[in-house]
Amino acid sequence: MRHKLLILSPDRDKYRALIEEARLVDLEFADDSASDVDIVLGEPKPTFAALDSLPALGWLQSIWAGVEPFLDPASRRDYILTSVRGVFGGLISEYVIGYLLAHERKIFQRLEAQKNKTWEDSDTGTLRGKTIGLLGVGSIGAEIAEAAKFFGMTVRGYTMGSETSKHVDKYFHPLDSDSSPSKQQQAAALQSFASELDYLVSVLPNTMATRKIVGADLLNALPSHALFINVGRGQAVDESALIEALNQNKIAGAVLDVFEQEPLPAEHPFWTTPNLLMTFHTAGPSFAEDIAKIFIENYRLFVEGKPLKYRVDFERGY
Amino acid sequence: MRHKLLILSPDRDKYRALIEEARLVDLEFADDSASDVDIVLGEPKPTFAALDSLPALGWLQSIWAGVEPFLDPASRRDYILTSVRGVFGGLISEYVIGYLLAHERKIFQRLEAQKNKTWEDSDTGTLRGKTIGLLGVGSIGAEIAEAAKFFGMTVRGYTMGSETSKHVDKYFHPLDSDSSPSKQQQAAALQSFASELDYLVSVLPNTMATRKIVGADLLNALPSHALFINVGRGQAVDESALIEALNQNKIAGAVLDVFEQEPLPAEHPFWTTPNLLMTFHTAGPSFAEDIAKIFIENYRLFVEGKPLKYRVDFERGY
């Protein structure tokens, strides 16, 4: 059986060249949405827009880790959806360690001193001995945990129950049984997780269970010298509560890569909130080489009728 | 035999408390330079000033890694001089990785974009796959090498001959025999070491052999996208050559923690040289706890008449 692949990405030519190199059997490239396209490699936005014009779609390989648009219960679910994993962990871990070091080693303050021609040799801090708390310890969280241990940090992990990373020193869970946790159970577990943290890092996806989990209660439970970093999804944060916490110096600062609405609207208060640094959903850039490798591996499994890697469960949401 | 210890540091009370906790035998504390002081724990400057008023000095434990003032052949050498090692490696490695990540992940550009309220989501780089070259691979260089490997970098090391770190992928030496290298041999080895580097990091001490080793030839041998970082000593750099390389965009940038003259004079061109970031001899802060631990260990060896750790050879200079 022949397969027809449509690539929906500004890097289409790059992806095509990388895939052609692998000389996959029975694979043709389509130039645009056609009734016989059965495989798509694409970025969520253009792919979601094309979804209804692809009647033969059997498998969609997303170029991004976030596949939220496809999870809407009103959308079709008659195809295999695969995400990408394992490629962002190292990059996001670089991002987190980079901002942790910028904070400890006063990288921005030193630049100010240089601009003022001031020999500013006040002591700096170190990551060694500090405590980092990871909200969510999946494949990305586990890589952050490993890097944090490399620098001599203590690592706490908050998960719904799984304890898969050996680099987490102490796990916190909302429940002891396998039933759904109550709001109080979750609040108590978060409270105990947040106390004594120097750094809180959210790696949480956007699901019903994670929405606004970083709210006033969790932020108030953090020590006032703590820094919050969000490399997961903006929906996990109560943005008003974070602005209030920063305005009132309840925490020392925040570094945000993701937001409820992206791009961040021009009138959003985040642009000028004190002690808030932002980046622009750039913590985990997609490198075509990494994604093409996953596609090629999954294509081989697909033609053999085997289970694909990183398949997304539409109900669970990841 | 009783010993009398003089502590010459603004952190004197902190050191005294840390040392008292260890309940060392036969140790008294002196309040100021006295004829019976036989041990000094001190920072180089006040200690060097006090040197001639300490006739009974038998052992000086420096609080800093740099012990240059004491190496002057005109100064007395009738005592044991010990330096501190093993405590700065982790801190300096944090500093180097911090600035590498700031460069790759565009930490300063993102801050500018935020100030301009611009959603600037251009791709960033990664340390993975980049090549770092270490000028000098002693205990500090070895820790930088280990951190670089952790982030997936290729590590080159330039040394006078020793190959002690297993984290260096390829070593470069100025000579094949154990004779003194000629200027040409050294230049050729440096040239070959510098080619293809993304990052050049000097960890070199200030000795006759290292003076101005980072000069026009070495800087010209670097790729134009390379970044130079100096966490060793300022004397290893030809400052005029570096300013010229930066002004002419022969390299992408420099991060300097050390300078020929410190504090850097107000009129020095470095303050405003393009693509130059500076810090203020703050890459490897001394933490009293670490230094006190070394002193305590060495004191126990001293009273037992055993060889002390990190003893400096006055002739060799380290």
C-alpha cells in the first residue's frame, strides 16, 4: 500500500529533505491537502485548519509537544495522533538551568553595573544546596531533575502518583489511594511541596486537572525568596494571582515562557510586572532533525502495523 | 606545642566560629599580628601587608586560589604556603555554563524584547553539539569540562602536557618531547586547538608561561562566531588585542571576570567595548564554610607533621 504524506510547516523543504534521506518505502509527498493524504507531519495550527479537508487521514505526527487543539471533544478522533517527546527535555532543561544561574549569579545586575561603570563585586549565590520543586515530572521534568542534581540541588517532585525519575529526592502526591483527590487533599499536598522551595518550576500540560493550579494558595506557600518558572502551559497559572504575588513581593520573581493567550496581548500587565522575566514560547525550540527522526521511526512502525511512539490518548489529553 | 592562629579577613568572626566548632587541639586565636603567631588564615592583600611582622610564621593558608603576591622572589619564602582548591571548580563551572546558556538561549535579547513589548520568538541555540576549548585543565578546568559534557558539548583541552580529566575529548599540547616548547610550537598547537571552537575559556593562572597567551594570533584562529570567556587571570590576555578583535567582529563576544588591573580603572576601554560582558572577579566567590573545612583538614595534618593539601611551590607558582 502506498502512503501519501503532507507536511504542514514553514520548514517543509527541510523536513522533506531529511525524510527523503531515510528512503522510506511506499511513501509519496503531497503538495497540499488532497483526498488521498493519509499521513500528516505538521504544526498544530495549520494542521488543525486542514483537518476537515483530509478525509483519508490515518495518522498525524505533531511537530510540537502541545497537541491541545486536537483534544477538543467536538473534533474528529478517527485517526492516530502522535506527539513528540524526548527532544524537548534537554532544551527545556538548558532554559531552566540558564535562568536559575542568571538569578543566582546576578547576570542581569552585573550588566547594569557594567553600564554604570561600577566595579560591583558583591557575593553571588550558587545552585549547590538549593531546592527546586517540579510541578509535573514526565520526560521533560525528569531531565530538569537530572540537571538540577548535577548542580548539587535538592529536587522535589509533585505528581499525581507516579515516581519514575530517580533524580527526584522527594515526591509529593495529592492522594494516598488511587481515587480522585479532593480539593483539600490537593491543596495540602501542594502546600507541603511548596514550603522551603528556592525554585518552583511548572512543566504541567494544559488539562482540566492542572488549570490554575499555580494560584494564590500555592504562591503564598512559597518562601518569599522563591522564583517561579513556567515552561509548561500558561493555563496552569492563575495569572492575576501571580501578578498580585509579584506586586506584593510575596515571591522574588517569575520567569514565564508560556501564557494563557499567545502571543501575549500588548495590553497584558505581564509586560511590566516587577521581577517578571518573559520569553516567548521559546524554551523548547523544535529542531527539524529531531522531529524528522521521530517521524521516520514512527513511519516504519506505521507500515508494519505496530503501535506508534508517543501516541496521544484523546481522553487523557497526553 | 601550642599554635597561634591569626585570621586576616573581613569574615574573621565567621571563620573563628567555624573553626571553634571543630575543637582543634592546641590552637589559640590571636587578635592581631604578634611575634608568636605561627599560623595565618588570610586573604592575600592584608596577609601580604602583615608578612614582615610575623617572625614566627610557619604556615599560611590562603583564603583565595590566587596567591600571586606571595610568589615575588623578593619576598620571604621561609614558611609553608597553601592555597585552596576543589571549592571554586563548581562555582566557576556554574558561572561558565550560566554565560554559555545566556548566549545560546538569547537571555539578554529576550529581556530587550520584553522591554520593547515585542513577542520575539526567534529560534535559540543549544549547548548540545557545540565545542568548548579549555585553556588550562587543572581542577577548575576539569569541573567545567564535566559540566560541558553533561550538556552534550565536545570538549577540547590545551595543557602543557598533562591529560588528567576524562571529560576532555581531545587534548592539545605545545610539545611532543618534555623539553621547553618553542614559540612556534606553542603557536601551532594553539592554532589547531582554537580552530572550530564555539567557546574558548581561559582558566589559566598568572605565570611567565601564560602571560598574554590569549593574543592576536589565538583570537584570529577562532571562528568569528566564537565567544571568549576568562575566569583565570587577566594577565593571560593581551587586552589591546582582545579589544581590537571585538571592535572588528573577529569574534562574537567576550565575558571577562578578571583583568590585568583590578578593580578595572574607570577610563579602561573594556567598559564600553562592543559585545563584551564583564563581571568583577566574582566567578568563584569564597564561601567561608568551604575554606574553613580546608583549614581544619590542613591544621590536623600540620600538627601531625604530615604534608599539607594544596601546598604552593614558590618556584612553579601554583
